[in-house]
Amino acid sequence: MEKFTNLQGILDGMKTDIEKFYEKSQNAAGTRLRKELNNLRKLAAEIRKDIQEVRNSRKTGS
């Protein structure tokens, strides 16, 4: 569950940069958004891996 909390934290932190980029046309905010999206991608990959490991352990009965 900690990883899901981190995921939510990243998304919440991106709110201000989303507003700055799309509403105020600040390009630096776009750079920060791209960096955070990359972090989201990495965290999502970790979560996917964890889910698969749990599913596999359930199938084997461990």
C-alpha cells in the first residue's frame, strides 16, 4: 500500500505544475511534469511487478 500512497503523492504534487504549464504557459513547469511522469512510470512498473509476484505466489499456494 505504501507504493500506492507514493503514487498519489506524486499525482497531487503535479497539480500546480499542470496549472502553470497549461494555464500560465510556463515551459519550466512542463519540464518538471515530464520528470514526474517518468517517476510515475517507474513506480507503476514496480507496482505491476509486485502484483504479478503476488498473483504467481497465490497460484503456487505459497
